[in-house]
Amino acid sequence: QSADDFALMVYECPSLVFVQAETEREVGANKGVSDKQIRLKVFSPNVLNITLVDLPGITKVPVGDQPTDIEARIRTMILSYIKHETCIILAVTPANSDLANSDALQMARIADPD
């Protein structure tokens, strides 16, 4: 299968459609962010029993219906998840940016200095 086939499969995934619909129902379709969780459970004998949390990226400039303090709200939300000792942090940074300027790595370092 090609990458296009995979993208189409993901786009048509009923679970993804559900998550998108729930997100729009909760915050609207205009770039809103909420700290309310949307839980999606996957049951299979072939997958680990693990909780994955997809957190929003850090927004510096409000767009759409976002409040003026969106950056502070998102940082608070992210820290509330990544501060736990049992948390494994996957800090995502664009490959074309300098790691020294990564907000994700900065927050990971705050939560886990070691």
C-alpha cells in the first residue's frame, strides 16, 4: 500500500471521524481548544494496554475563537499531563527548526529535568 492509501484509510477511519466530531461539538469548528478529554479505547490482543494522550501544540498567537491567553492555557494543560512520574514524554519538534528553540523540549525539561 502507498502512503496515499494509508492517508485515505486514516481519513475514513470511523474513530477519527468520531474524534473530529466530538472536538467540534465541544469547542466549535474555529480552532478552539478544550482540556476535556475525548477517550477512545482500542481493544485487541495485539496491542499494549497503554494510555496515549494527544495534546495540542503550543499556540503563540490566538486564531479563530481562541482566547487571548491561549498559550498559557495550553502550557498549563500540557504540564498537568507530563508532570507525572509514570509519563513517557514524546516531545515533537519540526525537523527544520533549531532544537534550542523547541517549546516541546523546554516543557519536557521542566517536567523531567533528568
